[in-house]
Amino acid sequence: MNGRPPHLQVFLDRLFEALQRAPVPDAARCIDRVFTALTEYRGPGTDTPGRLPVCVHLEPALDNARATHAALVQSFAAVEPHLTWTKRAQSHPNASANFDDAHAYALIVGPNAYEARDDIWIGVSLLAPHVRYPDHNHAPEEVYLALSEGKFQHGDEDWFRPGIGGKFYNTPNIRHTMASGDEPFFAIWCLPVI
């Protein structure tokens, strides 16, 4: 560990356990790349922790996950005060009209994150009720773990609902998006950037 805060290590251990349950095809390689890199601690980030107003939806978004993922939710609660919540800055084609003030994300591991590094990113996304995230894509592959109800879309495929604890894999450069329903939505995502 070499100096990684113990509560961050506990969160990463609980996340790895959750991602290992009911493996998703093609995701194993991505998960292995992320967690193999995490055997080396890179040091703390420099951003100042802080929340956005939409974070009032964080506790309600996590409430339903406590029944099946209590240890992961509890470990996230210990890490969350150290996170810098922010929102997307660029234009948002295909996003819902309320998107700008109804979403937030935070990096736990990544550039200027709680653990600063550039080879992997582990982050969380929060959507208030009735929000559609903009379509987006990126070169790194990605694994999501949904911790509340929501729906996702890959490319031109139909929307699907992974359910609480559901996982799915995004291939490199695939267009994808997510949306919340009547309840707020929360997910954890992992990307091996290099």
C-alpha cells in the first residue's frame, strides 16, 4: 500500500469484491488492469474536497444499495468527504434540459483525485431524478457498477437496466449514455487509461 489511506484501501477492496461477483463477459481484463495497477500507491491529489448542490441526492441514491452492498456503501461513505464533486463543462447534446444542475461526478483515483495518478481512473456519477446524461465515448474501455436503479444505452442498442449491483462493460470508443428515473442514480466506474 505504501501510504494509501486505510479507508481508501478498504473502499478499493470492497469495490474489487463487488466487481468480481457474477463476472461480466469482457470485463475481467479491464478489472484486472485497474486493480493490478492499484497495487502501487501514487500519492494524494491536490484538489480541495467539496460537494455540489445536486449531492443532496447522494444518500437517497445509495439507500437501496445498502441492503445488498452494505460494506461497499459504508466504505464509500468514509471516502466521500475527501472527494471533489464537479460537473461536465462542455456542451451537452442529447442531455436532458435539467442536466447542468442535476448531475455530478467525482474522481476517487485519477488526475488530481483523492489518489492522484494518470494510468487509471475510478470515479462515481450521480444523477438527480429524471436526468439523461449526454451521449459520450472515450478511448479507454470501462466497467460500470450500478448502485441504484437507472438505465443505460450502448451505441444504437435498446436501453437496458442493470439493476442495483449490476455491472456492464463498455468497449473502447463505444457511444454510451445513462439516465435516472423517478429516483436518483449512482454508479461507480473504472477505466484503465494507459
